[in-house]
Amino acid sequence: MAKAGQVAGIGGLEGIAAALPREKRGPPPVDQWNPPFCGDLDMKIAADGTWFYQKTPIGRLPLVKLFASVLKREGDKYFLVTPVEKVGLIVEEAPFLAVELMVEQGPSGQVLKFRTNVDDWVEAGPGHGLRFEPEATGGLKPFLHVRRDLWAKVIRTLFYDLVELGEERVVDGKPMFGVASGEEFFAMADASAVREFA
């Protein structure tokens, strides 16, 4: 098995990129590939969304986008996958950040569209849910489902925007505070708890 930072047949960041397929249409069919595991890379996606290779930030966005397109999650582990090999990397919190929000009006009400730090646009709704995890400090951390069990952490300023757009609805007989997008309602917290801080 290859040591961390060394993958059989691949040398350096450019070599890794060269080994990745470049799909001309749509995202690569990563879920259809099941290659052998070839070791772990010295690669990390930090909590602030920065990609590191051998402890150095990857400053080229096209390269980050290429790696992001072949990112796969299996359980709690993350991998870059090609048709012929699979290599591990570390993700500190979430592989993406949601960094921009557009609010549009559709037939069913407001529609929330998020841009990630790798320039993917994701519309919150069926198949692309929002979830809100409690923090140790008592606050909430919001996440947006992007694709293939990969999530984007919603940056704090956008979270404040979501709170401004929020409303109370009854969910399973219980008043909840949350935010709507299209026909979906994403509960953040018990409405009574939110009223205490209002």
C-alpha cells in the first residue's frame, strides 16, 4: 500500500490532476466507478474550504474544481476517485462552503439558490436539503446537501440571511422555526426557543 502522500503511478499535484478524467458533459459518474484503494494523499479540505496538498494551499481554482468533481464519500471517509484508482483525503468539516445566496420567487413561493466555493449552484429543495446542527455554544451550524452525500457548510453571513427569511410552521404537531424553499420547509429549531431570543 502506498504511504500517505504517495499514490502508485502518480507523482505530485499535476500528476494527480493529469490522472483525473475530464468529462465533457456533466459531472463525472463517480458513483459508477469502483476502483481499488491506492492509499492516502497528503491532502486536506480545511474547515474554511481551503484545499491543501502537502500542507500547502492549492491556489488554482480550476484544479480545486477538478478535484471536487471526483470527490466521493463512503461513510465518514472521503476519496478522490477515477475509473482506475481511489485515494483518501481528509475533510475537516464539510467538503464545500455555500458562499452566496440568491432568493427568487417561484410559483410555490421563495426559492433559495446557493453558490458553493467551487462555483456550483444548488437550489434548496427535494434532493438538496438544508440541515441545522446544534453547536456547543448553543447556536446552529447550517449545511446544504450538494450531491452524492456531499454537503456544504453555509457561511455565517448567509445563515443570518436564512434567519431573516425564516418563519414559523407546525411540523408534526409542533411549532417550528425554519426556512422555506419551493415546496420544502427546513426546520431550524423549536419555535418557542427562537422566541426566547427574539
